[in-house]
Amino acid sequence: MATDAIDLLPSHDNVLYCDDAVNPDLPTEAMYSQIRKLSRYFVKSWSHFDDNDLGVAPISGGITNLILKVFVKGSNEEEQPITIRIFGPYTDEVIDRKRELQAILSLSAEGFGPKLIGLFANGMVQSYINARTLEPVDMSRPEIAALIAKEVRRLHETEIPGSREPQLWRDIQKFFDKASVISFEDSIKQKKYEAISFDEINKEIKKLQEVSDALNAPVVYCHNDLLSGNLMVSEKSNKLHLIDFEYGSYNYRGFDIGNHFNEYAGFECDYSLYPDKKAQFHFFRHYLHCKGSQEVSKIELEALYIETNFYALVSHLFWAIWGIVQARYSPINFDYLEYFRLRFGEYKRRKDEFPFLEKNCKVES
């Protein structure tokens, strides 16, 4: 694991580097001691503090990385906390770290996410955002949905270094290739795995890709993982923050929005919470004309509705296959094979809403 993260980001004057790693398998206090040592290195004004002076607290949000806040105990507002993000083991199986780290400096410069302070062997140090992480139920609130729509549009209008080719099908194929050749020591997991038809999944991928090509949807820089844990709101300023761009890339606009709508269901996959057409149109109005009150035409709304809901369908397949890979490699106590079953089940249920999938993959105009 050594210096992989460091090697992936070109030298930059404002980014510090450290060869040390944090071992998340250590007892909590021993791990926190390593984190405090890193913090003293990255924040030079903390170099004289000892372990008793620095507090460490976990931050909730994702199911991939360990995220912690480090702060000076009893400090005034001049001593800003920092965030330590420790990459989960085997996350390179599902995350393109090189792509993430190449984009992060530009994203930070444009005001997206926390500022990158430095890299260590298995993670990164960032500024701390004093805001509340959203819960799934928050995203359906009209005032929050409007904030999200405007910030997503701002992201989609931002130029970020990297390939301008949509990465969706490349990433799906990467997950599929990994998922189709794994095995499990756990006999129960192996039995569930053997029941998966990869021929069926592969046929669905090809069908969806043909429809996607026919749609010719706009390609923009996307977050690709707009779940509630990656959205924060500052209650005082009413500012919405997008964080954790691990899956960020140039991609289809509709995928980012449709994927976000799927996340209304939370990890429990309660798809009765998927936004109806009225709620989606509310989001679209703020997305399409986020800088003014210009009326949005019915044609614009309907076109984005078709685009978004098609890619919401693709999103189910994307994360279903991702779930198989995570079931094999992730040490997190989460039933990823059940997550696959729920996502693929919802995909099969919802694909009937798109009759053109079975009509020579032609999109009706």
C-alpha cells in the first residue's frame, strides 16, 4: 500500500506529502495516535501539540472510507479542524484513484468539496466543512432539492482536466470483468454468487449501451455518486456542498441526476421514495435555469425526464454489479450481495417502463 496515493498526484506546491500510512486495524487509540502524528505534520502550527491536545472524532457518511475530524481541544475559531480520509482496503478494485486525484485540485479551486491539504500513503488530508451531512429524507424536501439542483448544474458547467469521453460504460465493464471471475470462501455467499447469471447481465449492458448511444445525451463532468452522505448543507449560510468525488468523471448528464434520484431510497433501497414526476420537474426547473427565473418549456422538462429516468435505470445496473465486487473485497459489515439483489431486482422491474429496450433498441422520438 506504501506510497500509491502519493505517486498518483503530480507534485504541487500547495500539497504536502507524507510516506506514513494509518493502520485502521489497530485498536482505536493506537490508530488515533497515528492520525495525530500525521495531523502535526500537515498542520505546521500544531507541531508543538501532544496527543492530549488533539481530539479525533469519526464523521459519518460513506461505506467505503474511514473519515475522521481532527481538532485542537478547547480551541477558538482560529484553529480550524481538518479531515483525515483513510481509503478503505481494496477500494482500488472499484475506484480509479488516479482519476480522482487528478481532478481534485481543480475541483477544490472551483469551490467543490473541501480543500486538499496533503496526501499520505493510504489517504488524504482535507479542510473541514462545518456543515450537516444530509439524510436520504432531506433530499426530497423542495428547498433542499433546489439547492442540490443548482450546485449540480454548477458542477456540470465546470471544466475539469481529464478525458472528455463518458466513462460510464468503461466503468461498468471494469466492474463486470471483476465481478464475473471472483469466488468466495464463505459457502453461503458462494451459493448466492453462483445463482447470478452473468450472461443475462451482459446482455442487459449491451442493450442499455445501444440506447444510450441513440440518446446522444450531453456529456459533462459528473459526481456520479450523489447519495445523501456526499451532500452537506451549512444551516447558517444555506449553502449546499458536494463532497467525496471518488467516482467523479466526465459522464452523461442524465446519469448524475438519475443516480441521485435513486439515492432517495437510501441503502435500504426503499424505491417507493423515488421522486414522482412533479418532484423531478421541480428539480429540473432549478437545474435548467439555476441563474434566473426564466420559464422552462414543457419540451425541455419532458426531454430531461426521459434522459434522467433512462440513466436512473442504468444506475441500478451499475451499482448492482459494483455490489458483487464489494461483496468479495470490502471488509465492511454490509450485505453487498443482498444490495446487488435489490438493485438488479429494481432494474428488472423498472426496465418494463422503457419499451424501446425490446424494440431493436430504438429510442422513440
